[in-house]
Amino acid sequence: MKFRFAFIALLALSSFSLSAQAQDIEAGKKKAEACVACHGVNGNSQSGMFPTLAGQNPRYIYLQLKDYKEGRRKNPMMTAVAGMLEKSDMQDLAAYFGSQKQTRSTFKSEPQRIKAGAAKAEESLCAMCHMGGMSGQNEIPRLAGQHPEYIVSQLKNFKARERTNDAGNMTSLAQTLSEDDMENLAHWIASLY
Ligand code: HEC
Ligand code: HEC
């Protein structure tokens, strides 16, 4: 009897968290109207200036919004946007964008750059943190299919220590990358999806 009770309690708990998540996604969808102009419909950005958010890990999205708001990551556009968001907005937006399907970009990676980028990634152990296929996990971003221009801009920002919100892993790793390495890695990453 005791066992049966525990089982029912567990069921109730899991259906509660499922519907809470669906509610977050629904709420996030409305709030995301403020993001469309730059991040595109459903978070599939059409420009390399703006990162694609569709399919990104919710935990990573949430932490980046928090970092912009609290000044640990700096960008004039995003600092202004995040300044207007409360914690629950960030959670809803993260749940929404994380649940959206990333669409394949039209960028054509150059075969020799894919090869050189893959070799550099293996040498630098990118997959140790970003996982195989660069799919990311929790607070580590998904990179697969991201705009090459955006990838290069972030690697340059890490190297110049203009982006320092990652506790040092990316800033020290980026010191070992030349501009050519960054281009190659970006072509390889774009080819992964
Ligand atoms: C005026 C254009 C603009 C608007 C509107 C905008 N963003 Fe951004 N967003 C950017 C730019 C540019 C970047 C890259 C900034 C950088 O280099 O740090 C960015 C980066 C981000 C990132 C970091 C992504 C990553 O891969 O690290 C997140 C998360 C994000 N935006 C979420 C949002 C959300 C949520 C909204 C709507 C509430 C929004 N943005 C509205 C321009 C915009
Ligand atoms: C030791 C772990 C670790 C390794 C190894 C690592 N990364 Fe990262 N990377 C991170 C973390 C953590 C972040 C998120 C930082 C933050 O919160 O701002 C990140 C962020 C990034 C970003 C920014 C993505 C975005 O959406 O803004 C890029 C690009 C990136 N890494 C590329 C690479 C590449 C390419 C390699 C291999 C050459 C690599 N990383 C190796 C941990 C790592």
C-alpha cells in the first residue's frame, strides 16, 4: 500500500512539472515577440550579426540573459533588452526558444575549412565541453548550425577578453586560436547541422 501511494505521488509530481513547462513555453512565446526583429521568427535568425536561439539549451539562454542584465556580459543591444526582463521572463523565454526547432542555415561551408576546423576542434578538445556534434549541455551552449559570423565574433571577443562571463575556459582557450583557426572552426560548426 505504501508503495502504491508513493507511485501515485510521483505520477502527480511529474504531470505537474510537465504542465508547468508547457505554461512557460506558452508565456515565453508571447514575450518573444520583442526578440523577432533581431533573432528572427522562432529564434531562427536570418543574419550572422544575431545568434540563432532556436534549439539552444534553456539553461544557457537563461544564464546569458542574467549575465547581460547583471553586467557580466556586455552588448549595448542585449544589455538594454535584458534590463527590462524579470527572472520569470528569462525562464519563460529560455523554455520557449529551447523548445523551438532550429532550421538549417543556407551557409555553404568550404570543404577544406571544414577539414581544418574539425582537426583544430579535436586538438583543442571542444567536444569535452560542447559534446559530440557540438550539441552542448545545460550551461554549455549548442554551437551546431550557428552562424559562422557570430561564432567568429564570439571567439574574437573571448580572445580579446571582452567576453569574460565563462569563468575563464573560453578566454584561455581562445588565446591559442589564430583568426584562420576561428574561420575554420566556424565553417566546421556551421556544417554540423
Ligand atoms: C536590437 C536587436 C536585438 C533584440 C531586439 C534582441 N536581441 Fe538578443 N542579441 C542581439 C545581439 C546583437 C546579440 C549578440 C550580442 C553579443 O555579441 O554578446 C544577442 C545575443 C543574445 C543571446 C546570447 C546568445 C548566445 O548564443 O550566447 C540571448 C540569449 C539573447 N540575445 C536573447 C534575446 C531575447 C530573449 C530577446 C527578446 C526578449 C532578445 N535577445 C532581443 C540582438 C538583439
Ligand atoms: C573547458 C570547457 C570548454 C571547452 C574545451 C570549449 N568550450 Fe566553448 N564554451 C564553454 C562554455 C562554458 C561556454 C559558455 C560561456 C558563457 O557562459 O558565456 C562556451 C562558449 C563558447 C562559444 C560562444 C557560443 C555562443 O552562443 O555565444 C563559442 C563560439 C565556443 N564556446 C566555441 C568553442 C570551440 C570552437 C571550442 C574548441 C576550440 C570550445 N568552445 C571549447 C566551454 C568550453
